[in-house]
Amino acid sequence: MTDDKTSRGPQDRARIALGEDYEVAYWTGKFGVSKERLEEAVKAVGNSADAVEQHLKG
């Protein structure tokens, strides 16, 4: 099955794929942060959505 690029949410809601613009848009909106802040968080704790969320709240 191919990745549907028209889908607004991520395919795997447990992971953040910074290489996909639609996923970056989803996660920045969900967490209320800039793209740069999201990238910093992923770099700090990995691409787990739960870990990124905790990092951003901390």
C-alpha cells in the first residue's frame, strides 16, 4: 500500500517524520510549536511522539 500524501495526519501517530511536510504541519499544529522547535525536540529525544510531547511540556 502506498503512502497517501493527501492524508492530513501522520500514518503512524506514534512517530514524527520530519521529512514529510504534511506531518510537520500536523505535529506543529498539535503541539503549538514552530517547525524549528519541533526539530529541536526530535533531535533531543528522538521521533517518538510521546517523548517529544513530554519534552515540549517540560
